[in-house]
Amino acid sequence: MFSIERNTEYKIVTALLTTSDRLPEFEIDLKNIIISFQIYENIDRPYLTADFLLVDRNNILQDFDFQGGEKLTIEFQQVEELSTGNTISKDFLIRTVEDVVRADETTDSIQLHCVEYHTLTSSLQNISRSYKGRPTNIITSILGEYLDKTAAVIGQDLIDDLKVIVPNLSPLQAAMWINKRTLSDLGLPFYLYSTMGTDNLVLRDLGDMLGEQPINERTPFIYAPSLSTSGMSTQKFYNIMDFKITKTEDLLSIINEGLVGATYDFYDTTTAVPMKVKFDVEDVFKELSYENILGGDNERFVYAPDYKYNNVKFSQYETKSVTQLSSSGAYRNGLNNYKSYQDEETSGNHRKKVVAESLKSFLTKSPIQITVKGREFITGDNNYTLGRLIRVLFLDTLSTSENKELRFDTKKSGDYLVYAARHTFDLSDVKTQLFCGRLGSLSGDFVLWARFTTAIKTDGL
């Protein structure tokens, strides 16, 4: 078979293509004809997606007869992990043949789009039954029973007496539906997602994510190309190869969603009496600041409370009036009382549902995309991307080597939460694009002092 010559930062151990039971004895290893591939992670998805580019000189497309249900199992290692045995192994479903291009008379270039294989397992099943207990327990039960997947639960959910009837959904749809109702004690949302570095799924609350220290606190990412060989002290940094900031600070859209200032009425159909909630996002950020989970000095965050119109703060305007049927008493019998899907007993707990939606929007209000070397993200021993905090630094425009003082741009710099990642494996190396958001900023007096005569130390990550 035609083989691709490789001298890369990673090694493909195997890339086995099978057709499940359609042709049970037919399988082929594609590792020698994969030109490049990309794997995508997203904090809003309980599965990975991937794209593979192949060179076909052996009639694979013809002989294998792709029908859209094939399984591709890829196992790869970062070359520095060959001695440790840490590998990453993922099962993908070939969802579509995206493109076939005839490069010459005997060579086809094939692009395959894939999703993680348990999405097929989920799509072939339907749930219509009741569950009760904590939302996190219900989710882990569904994933284990129907998909044979475990979920690492990180964080404590607010509700312990929920009862639901899953309304004819696939297992993944059911898990995501219940996850919308899963909140922490502070009203922060939970995210259910799949990562490249671990086999299990992760179910984690936003507060726990924001409360941890950045994984690169002592070796931050820095964008300072001119300081690669001269600059400052012995501090070690990881170099940002490229960055992109687009479509940021869209506060108007969040206002229009009723997630800055609004009034919510939650109706109990047994009493016809609403619980009224006056939502003010400024109060939410004050609470998070008090809990010390915004980063920096916990006083600069992505919503500026001093914005006013006609001398009234934005968050004090009732931009929307939302009415929701929340309680029906369906599972209250006087002995074993359970909450239905939207049921709550206090206006404070109803407010937490709005808090969760608001923070999801604000988390991606000030996004940044950085490109770094992928070495540290493909070790196969842990998750180093989704839900992790990373420290990113940019020099401000007045910071120069001549004045021997390096100051950082406190608007761009800070501790960011990774909510998506794209890992690109090509013939030479691995690059990772990290899509990041945040709720807080660095303090205004964050300054790094250094002598020009010493060298800044950078390393490709």
C-alpha cells in the first residue's frame, strides 16, 4: 500500500477502519495514507468531531463501499510519550464523505467528516421512561445504561428531588435536556462534554472551573514575537503563534435576550399565583466577586456596571417580561414529593435558572482564539483543554524594551476558560487552536518588571 513518510511530533499507532457487522471480517488500517486530520472539542457537546484527509491509491473508496456507518478507531501518541505508554484512542463514526478529488489518474484525495462513535449508539435508541433523584445522577445513569459511558461529575448540583419523564429522546438528547436543569448552589450551569485526553465524559459546573488555578500559571502563554530573544529575566513563557479576536462585546444581544435586566414570572398552575423575579445581572457579578471566582482582583468583569441610560443603569431596565409555567404539583402526593422539570419552591431558586443562562452568554461575550503548539494537549493522561483555565498575556502598546518596564494589556490579558479546541495534525507538527472566554479581567496594576539586559525565555507549547 502507498505510504506517507512521517517525521512529526506524533505517531499514529493505528487507524483501523471497520464496518461493524455489515462486513465483519473486512478491516483496513489507514494510518499510512492519512495526510492530516483535525479533532474538535466543544464544551457544549458530549462528543468529539473530526476530519481526516486520505490519499487513496488502492481503491479503498470503491472496495470498502462507504455507506455512512463505518467505524474509524484511531490511536496516536505524542512522540515524547512513547516511553510512558500514554496514548489517545478514539472511536469515530464516518458521518459523511465530505469531498473526493482526483489528484491524478490513479490517486484520489478523500476528506471524511466524523463524529464520536457513541453518537451512533445514542441515535439508535429511544428513551421514554421516568427518572428521579439528582440531575447529575440521572444523567450518569442514562449514559451508563444506554451508552456504556461513564461521566466524571465535578461539582454539587442544587436539586436532589427531581422527577422527570424523558419524552422520547435519544440518550444523548435526554442527557443534554436534563443538563439544562442542572445548576450549582450559586446558580451556575453544568456542562456535559467529551475531551480528547480522557475516555469518559465530563459533567462539571462552571463555578468549579472558574475556581481552579490556571494550568499554566507559572508558564503563561504570551504574544510577544519581538521579545523572543531579548527582554526579561529568567521567567519562562509559552509562545502564542497567532491570535484572533473577532465579534466581541455584543452586549446588545444579551440585553435583548433578557439576561441583563428583566422581569420573570414563574407560575404554579395549582395556585395560579406567580413567583416574580426581578433579574439584575450586576447583582450576579457582585455575588461571584464575593465568592472570589472571577479572576484578577475580582472587581473587573465582562459587564461594566457603570453603563447608564437616562441616569438609570442598563441592568435596572426591564427589557423583557418573561412568563413561564413552572409548577404543576404533578409529583406531590404528600408522602414522596418530587419536583417536576421546572418546579421550584422559592423565587431565589427560580432566579438561579436565569443566572445560569446569563452567565453562559457572558462567558463568550469577550472571546479570544489563540494558536499554540499542541505538544502539551496530546499527552493522553488527562484533559488539558475544555473547562480548564489558562493564563494569556499580551504586552500593552506602551510597554517597550527601552523603558525597561513590561506592562500587560489588562483588556486582552487574563485567565481564560477554554470552551473549544481544534487540534490540527499534519505531516510536520501539531497545532492547537484554543477558543477561550472569561468573566473577569486582570487587575489594573498587573505589571511585570524586568531588566532589558536579561533574556525572556520562550518555549513552543
